[in-house]
Amino acid sequence: MTNFDKKKLLEIMANVAPGEGRAEHESNDEKIFLKNFLPLPNYRMALEVDTFLILGGRGVGKTEFFRLLANSPGRQALVKNLNIRGLPPLERTIWIAGYGRTKTGEKKFPAPEITEKYMKDKDRIDWRIFWIGLIVGVIFQQEKELSNHSWGEEIPEEIRDSLTKNLSLLSRWFPDAHQNFESINYALDKLDEELLASDRWLFITYDELDRIVPSYIKLGAPIAELLAFWLDRWRRWERIRPKIFLRTDLFGENFLGFPDASKLSGHKISLEWKTSWLYQVFVKRLANSRKEMNDYLQIVPGLTSKKDETLGILPASDESCFKLLMEKIVGVFMGNNSRKGYTYNWIPNHLQDAKRSIAPRSFLKLFSLAAKRRLEKFDEKDLAENCLLEPSDLQGALMDTSQDRIEELTKEEYPWLDALREELKGLTLLTEEEKFLKLLKKTEWNQEPPSKKPQEILKYLEQLGIVEIRHSDRRINMPDIYRYGFEVKRKGGIKRPK
């Protein structure tokens, strides 16, 4: 038997999801950020030159990936560890953020409420000028060497000065950019030619596009025009390429009203997490946290594979190691026997949404909240040999994770969902589609939903993975990751642990 300071290990585990597991709230410390980052195999295709749209649900790691691409050592480590060959040599590439925060607290771009007010009633060409202005402004701010080339001279000096010093002040530069739209377009054409002549590439990355304006229903126009712009420039430019990180629900044809969406099929990928990858990111964060935790992880032989100079300790890919780790931390079963489920499978089964997708944010948060629950009543005598948690800790943490998930959705991306909490509270699943539609119909919306028609709202909830409509009998089901947060019941469901 090995003696571990279990209280200390639980305190470390409680911090496995810093900033509530959200990349935009995590550390600006480069070393910490890179040691928390897990390079996934599907990132290879995302970095192909011909891939410019990277889709993913909330909490799947889009912002972490975006932040990594803004980091030179991070890019190098990613290319090296994944053996990426579909990208030009990094020394010939330039990377800038066309929108989104590469570090917490950045205020480089116009504030959302200012953008909404200023761009009110503007047409699609105006939105194109908005996006082009941001591109040029960021180049002038970040890439001094590139800015001094002859292409920049095609843009009047007063506009260059305004975009460099006042990029966040939309009213300062937009009128001039509008008036000199042709000159700016011509300058970017010349930039592409100069990049081709010098055998270099410029990659422009985008994130947080759900925050361009505060109103959800007004996001369609700017996002549709950004995609249309890059689809046009794909054929026109050879060496300027985008990487656009976009929430999956914001790419819906009905939402965007973007007729050319089908043309993007060969240029997009979706970020999805396999169960083994979720356990890998959990292990990686633990292994790179503190020596005490790394020592504890050695009870599973082969759990970690190697140490990278930039990315830190890397986890193995052998699924059997993760199964054994769960046996050590919690136990084989979520109860006295297999009737309650095997721990390794129980965790992803209860965290997946109606589309069978799991956000790594929720996965990490589950363990963080479970550790906090155990610390509240910590007594080492309650825990078996090397165990840190009991099944009841995970069961309670699942309910907490679900509540946090709903809080995130209602406070940020989908404020209209808040009205459903009161309407759905106490509902027992499974329930008939007709009954569910009646609940939607009588809901008093305090924020405007994407549609006022109950059938369309139900379809939208299905697209978000919040509900599942069973094909056999059209009854409505809701996965646990949302059910507890909405306080919806299900016969035979988990009872809240004491």
C-alpha cells in the first residue's frame, strides 16, 4: 500500500478546470496554457490549407485551439507532435487574429454593444468593409515588417494611422474605410501577390464570433458576410487564408440565410471528442499540475507516455490505462456491482448530449466538482486504499455540472432559454411531443427566441442537443447534462446524494 496525501490530491483535482473549464478564463501564462493543451489527431485536418471553417459545439475547445494558433511555440509543438504535413513550413507563415481574444482581457476589437449600435441597418457591403478594416488594422498593429511593404502604401496614411491606433473605435475608422473601400481591396490584392512572390503565407484566425454583437438573433448578418467574404477571396487570393472557429448552431442555413453554405462543405471540419481523448486531457492536466499528483498517477503503469519540452507530460493513448485509472480513483462500479454501471462508461454516458457529443469542459468540471464535494466532508477513513472519490461524489457533481451548463447557456449564448427553466421544472420524462409543444406555446419569453413557433423552437432544441425526439413514438427525452439543470425528472433517475 502506498501512502498518499489524499486531501492534497483532491485539492489539485479540484483545480483541474481553472476558470470553470473555459479557455477564455484560463491563465495567460504561456507555460501553463501549453501544458494544459492536448493536441488532438483531428487538428491535423483543421490545419490543412484548404480547411478554413472549424465548427464545434459550446465547450469543445475551439477557443483553446484558436489561442494556440496565436502562440509560436504552441504552433511548433502542435506540428511536431501531430506530424502535420498539410501546412506550409511554419517559418514561412504569419498568423494574426482577425477577431477574438488571444489572451484574457484583450480589448483590441470594437465592443459588441458599440458594433451593434453603429452597424444597425447597415447592409452586407458595410459588414464586408467592417471585416476588411479589422484585417488591415490587425496587420498594421502586429506585423510591422509586413506593414512596411509597398502594398500598405496603397492605403491613405490617415486611414493606416486610424486603424493602427483606434481599431476598437469603430466610428473613427469605418467612414474612411468605407470611402476608400476600393483602395483597401486593391492593397490586400497586392499583399497577396507580395506573399506569393516571397513564398510566404498569411493565416487570419477568428473566434468568439458569437460576441460580435450582444443580440443572438442579430449575429446572422455579420457571420454570413464573413463566410461569404472568405469564400470569394478563396478564389481570388492564393496566400492569404482564414481559420474561422464557429459554434455549430451558428452555421445553420436557416439562421445564417447563407445560400452558398453548401460550397463550404470541402473547407470545413467539426471538432468532436472521443471518450479516450476526454480521459487524455484529464490525465494531461493532472500530470502537469503538481509532483504529488504525478506521483499518484504512477499507480497506473504506462498512463503517461513522454515529456514534451513545450507541452509538458503527454498521456498515453491506451484506453485500458484510463479504465484502470478510474478503478483506482473511484472504483470499478458506480455502486456495489455492475447494475449501477462501470465507472469508466458511466461518466461519458451521463455527460453526453442528445447528439452523443461531450464537451471537455463538462468532463473536466465533473471531476473538479466531485473533488470539491469530497473535500467538504473529507475523512480519509471513508476512502478505500488508493481511492480519491466515491460514486456518490460523481453523482452529485453530475447534477452540479448540469446546473452550471444551464447557467452558462442562459447567461451568455442563449438567454431566451432562461424562460424554459420555470416552464419545464417538475416535468417527468419521457413525455409526449404534444405536451412538450404546449409547454413551449405558453412560455412567456423574457428574451426573444429564434422563433415564436413551438415546433421550430423544439427543432432548435433538438439541434442544440438539449432534447431528443424518439423516432419510434415521438416522445421527448432529455440527457442528464441538461435534465438536472432544468429540474426535469425521469423515472428511475439518480437521486441527489446527501
